[in-house]
Amino acid sequence: MHRRFAVLVTSIVALAASAAAQDRPPGQLRPRPGTGREPEFPPPSILDYKPRSTLVVPAHPVPRAKFPVVDIHFHPPGALTSADVINRVVAAMDSLNLRVMVNSSGSSGERLTQQIEAVKASPHKDRFVMFTNLGLRDIGPGSGAGIAAQLEADVKAGAVGVGEIGKGFGLSARRTDGTRLKMDDPELDPVWETAARLKIPILIHTADPAEFFQPIDYTNERWLELALFPDRRHYDRTRFPAFEDLMAERDRLLERHPRTIWVLAHLGWHANDLARLGRMFDRMPNLYAEVGAILYDLGRQPRAAREFFIKYQDRLLFGKDSFQPDEYPYFWRVFETEDEYFDYYRDYHAFWKLYGMGLPDAVLQKVYYKNALKLIPAISREGFPN
Ligand SMILES: [Zn+2]
């Protein structure tokens, strides 16, 4: 198994190297030892080199969050119409101190109603709320009004927000005339204004980490991830807009609808440049962001991240994205402790270690649940401190 994986990766490496070699001088493809000396043994690949840390420091793993948590970016491992799915998820939630999950695999119409009914009929009715989704494809004249009407109906049926709007919106969704659908297309204005009137949050994921839009070479921080997942490679400008063009388009959308409550998934992919997100928060009072899948960026700048979380404590929400119960404790540990140089859970996100931010309790409480309760008043107060 390990060997076959290694062979596969080796051939991917060779492929990527030969692809990159076409537009880069070959010298840049070689790892540099830094001393002017060549290694006496063949250097290991980044997959094989896993040095054991010899650092001895206190370690405080956190299996259970210090305060109850609302996860605003949750994709259930199956429809919540299944009692088995509900029971399995709740068992994991209880051990992690996740109090409420926001189903951001939004569904609409009958599928939405079925899930709401199933949760209501279960012994766990207070533990889940539902988002709806929007049909943001094949947009033409009149689409906006139709989507807005569906949104209104779904909210009447019990949806408490919109999301997750996926990265396809911006990256690949089209208008009926075949052109790329711009996120700030005026046809969709009635949708965003309806959400504003209904005072419901919109969880929106735009683009992907900036490195996914760059060539796969040995200076790319996400080289391994890009080598593993073909559908994350967005560097071909004939097929995809540039990262900054998507960000500019997203920002125009947000600024055009200042009364709409926007929640940027993954800190808007600005976790590697928190000052940039801070300037957006300063400019846009109705903007929020959640921390799903970017822990590696917080954990490598614990001091700057701590300051940022304190400054913007009213704008940040907890979200995880993929539901892997054993991964949540890494978030608790980064947020709650001042531990140093500990492992992260996914080597293709980050080849570095994490450090704890040691957030004050008051900030933890806002990020874990208070801000979510404010944005989604329909969440039951049961199980949260007063
Ligand atoms: Zn998601």
C-alpha cells in the first residue's frame, strides 16, 4: 500500500517536474542544501522525510472544547433524514462539546423540509439547524427573482441562512449565454436583498487558497496538495480567473449589498494575510468570517492571530467544514493553549507545526458560540452558558 502510493507519487512528481520545467529554468527545480555542499546521500522526498521532533515542552491536548461550540460550516456525512446519521454525529458532538451544527450542505424545497422534520422528530431537535442553497447556475433574465422567491419559501419552511455557496460561484458557474457568471452580476441583486430583508446570514466560499492559482513548482506552499488533487489546480488562466480577480469581484458583491449579512468561509482565504481581512472588516460592518480548514495558517502565526482574534472578536465564527471528529481537537488546542510546535493533521495543507494562540475566555466564547447565536437567533439557547 505504502509502496504503491510512493510509486504513484513519484510519477506525479516526475510529471509535475517536467510540466514545470517547460516554463522555469531547471536549476530552480533542485532543492538547495544551503551550504554550497551537495548531500552525500540522495535527498529524501517530502513524503519520506518525517523527522522526529526532539523538542521537549509541555503539551496540553484538548479533546473537548472549553465552551459549547456552534459549527457554522458543517457538512453532515449523509442526509439528516437518517436517524443513524443524526445519532452518529451527535455522539461525536457530545464528546467534542459541539453543541449545535449548522448544516451548510444547504438544501431547498422538499429535501430541506424532510431534514427539518427528521431532526424535529429525533431526540436531538436542538442540535441542528439548516441552511438553504441557491440554484446559482445557468443564470439568465428573470433568474434572480426566481431564486429570491425560492429563498423566501425555504426560510419560511425553517431554513436559518444560506450556504454554503460553493467556489463554483465565481470559478465556473455560467450564465445561459455561456459566459462566466460574475459574482456581482446585477441579475442576482434581488437574492442578496431578500437575504438582507430576512436578516439571514450567507455563508460564501470564494476561490481557493491563492497558491492553487499559481504554477506547481518547488516554491509553491501547496505543492503536495496540488500534486495530489487535479481539481484544485486553477493556474490555467485560459480556464480560470486569477485569484485577485475573483477577490475583487467578491468584494464588489459584498460592498454592493452592505445590509446583507455575509460570512466568508475559510476566512475568505486571507488567513495568511490577516491584516487584509482586518481592512475588509473595517470597511464592511456586516462582514463575518469562519475558520474552517485554515488552522495551519493561524497555528504558524500564533501571536499575530491572537491579536487579530482579540481585535475582531465580534466578527469571527467557528466552522470546520469537513466533518472528521478527530480533527476538531487540533482547533481547540490552537485556540485554547499556548502549546508549542505540535503536529497538524493534514500534511498536504502544511508541512509545518502549529503553536497555540492562548485566546482569552471572553474571545473563545464569542468565536465558539456567542457570535453564531447573534447571527442565527433561531438556535436554541439550551446548553449554552447564560
Ligand atoms: Zn464547505
